[in-house]
Amino acid sequence: MSLTSCHVHFTPSSDKVIHLSGSLLKSLQLSGKKTVHLKLGKESITASLKQIKRPGHHLYLSAGVRNTIRVPKSGSVSLLQANENDIKLGPLIGVLTDTSARSTAAPFGSRTGFIRQLLRTGESKAYFFAFTPRDINWQRQTVYGYFLNGQNGWHRRTVPLPDVVYNRLSSRRAETSSSIISLRERFVRHKIPFFNWSFFDKSDVYQMLDQDLEALQHLPESINNPKPEKIKEMLTKHQFLYYKPSAGSLGIGIYRLTYHPKQGYFARYRRNGSNVLLRFTRFQSLMRMLQGRHGSGLNRYVCQQGIRLVEIDGCPLDFRFHMHKNGENKWVPVGIGAKKAGRGSVTTHVKNGGSLLTPEQALSRTFGDRAEDVLEKAKRVSVKLCEAIERNFPHMLGELGLDIGIDKDGEIWMFEANSKPGRSIFTHPALRAQGRDSYMHIVDHCMYLSRFKGSEE
């Protein structure tokens, strides 16, 4: 297989004919051929082949060819040559998303900026587009997708089913619906790579890694839906723990529970934008408060061992490792942000009073000369943890957000893994370049999954 970059142009002719510049014809070793078999996604056509005089790699598609295989637009793209007479145009990569708050200028609501930047990053290598579940026509095997136009706005085109789907559906509830489950399975039946499959619940990750010895050494003790006696036992054993909703996010609903033999039990949490600290002389009183606030919702809570994290100014730190598969299908840490908890806060979330630092800033203040070694160790562990999650997860992954803690001995702990991580760490001025790298890694991994790889010419 060989991979060649070219620039696609359109001509108004209704004939099924393709014109190639001399250098592109030579690069594809098509000199002397009269026809070529051209594919886009699942569509294909056999067309006449003609040469034109023009320097560089240029491909001219007649309207007859373009409309048959539904080529969405002109511009830079790749050609994959499977054999001497089979050429695949593309790849065609779809970003699956949805929103209830859509407009013409922002068809994906608050996620429009992210989608726009991703499509802009990939448009010189592939046909990148976004779509919603409603845009798929399974009978015709087409998608009515959103493409960027030259003015950074949107236009819509009908294209074949894509070569790869990057899943950015944002609703946990929608992802568990029968329609979305069916949608995912249909892509698999069509042999179309589909990543990332779904959101993780916190309990999913702990159960997945429960028998993975390499991962277990970096996981705090975690119990899904613990009975009150188990919570009390863990508090006696670890002195403090985190009690949090299995499907939660942004630190909502999290409690830090602490036990002091001489002082009793303490619960710290966030309520109405403020930090709350309550003291109980008896464990039963603590549980009554939790049950009064959440009732049967406690069945969906996880209890996790507290770790004595490194601190700055008495405030604990944790780290978000934004991990990607690269163009060689290897896990790499692309973005790393350090989060310092606000005073009295249960979590390090910025919305709860936390602040964002670079990992170098944070670790130099906590480990001094050892900072670089500790960071390199954390990177190695984060790769091992992603590999462990991938080993134990039945579906395709390409991106993970790991919430990592480092204790005062420099040991590495993973508190959570997110299959659709947010991008808040990239708002830090020193981490914006890592944000751009993140987009490029998504593009490169899509290229890998589409099999548009080989010796590029």
C-alpha cells in the first residue's frame, strides 16, 4: 500500500473521467492505464483516466464521478493505493455528536468550537465532517454531514458512510438508549472503526481492572455501592475516603469523609457554591445525613480510599493526564495539567475554587530536584494504565483522561479514567500548544484506523 497527498478539483463534465497531473500519475504508477477504480467510503466507480500537464499532485474529478461516489468538496486529501488499479480517496472521517441547543452558527451548541477546530486540523489530510444520529440514512448507507466552508462556517453534504467514527456524544443518558446502542452496533457490523465507545462509570473502571495486577498497584481501594458497615471499616482503616457518584462528573455530589478516633466523623462537601464541613460524634448520624440527602441514590455511589497527596500551601494536588492513541496505535500523554484544590474544597475542580498549574510548576514546588524524575515516572505509569484499561475493555478506545494522584513518597495513583475527557486543562496559556497536539493526535489516530497509512509520497 502507498499513501499519496494530492489536491482535488472538480470539473463540470458529466462523463465519468478522472484527470491526473503527470507527477501524480507517475507516483501512482498509472502511466499507460486507461481506467481506474476509485472509492470513497463504501462507494466506488470505474472511470476513464487522462493526463493533464500541471506541476504537483492534482486530481480533477468530473461531475459524473463526483456525484456518483459523493465527493464532498475540493481541496487537499489523501489517496491510498491498495493495488495498481484500486485507488481510495479520503479518508472519510465522521465525528458523532449531538445537542439540544443548536443554531445555524453553532449546530453543536457549546461543543461547536471544539468540533470546528478538530475539522480544521484534519481537513488537509482527510474529509472530516460532523454528524448527529439523525443524519444517518442506513438504507442508503449515507450521512448528511456538516463540513467547514471557506469562511469558517458550515455547509452540508451527503456522503457515504465514513471510514472511521470518533464518538463525542455528550449525554450519558442518550448513550444507554436502545437507539444509540443499535447505532454503535450497526457501525461495527459495517466494519467501521468506532471510538470511543461510551462513557465510563467509576465502578466500570474498578471492576475492569480488578484482576489486572499491573494496574491494581496504582489503584486505591474502591468499593461499589458499599454497605454502611463497609464504609465504617474503610474509614477505620484509611482515616479518610472519598464517597462519590459512579456516573458523576465535575466533582458534583462528592464527599470527603474523615474519621478521627478522638473527635468523631467529618463530612466535607460542596453545597450551593460553598464548601461545607460537618462533624458527627456517631457514625450512624453521618449515614443518616447522607441517606437524607440522597436516599436510594446512594446505591450508585462508590467509596474510595483517601490518598495523602502532595500539597502546595496546605492544598492537595492532583493531575489530569490527557492520553491519546497516536498514528502508530500507541498510547502517549499529550496534555498534563496540575490541579490545586481550593481551601476547604473536596476536589481540585477549578469551578470549586481550584487552580490550574503546569506539572513542572507543581512538582518543582513539591519535589524540588526530583520533579523531572517523578513526572517521567507518572508518564510511564499513565501509559501502562491506559494499556491495562484497553486490555480489559471490549470496545475500541483512542482517548482517555486519567485523574492521577502523586503521594508524598512519589507513588502514582489513578482515581478515575474518563473515556470522553474534557479539555479544561488546555485553557492554561502554557498548555495551549498541548491542546493543539491533542487535536492532531485525534486526526492521526483516525488516519491509522482508516488504514490510510503507508509510505507517503
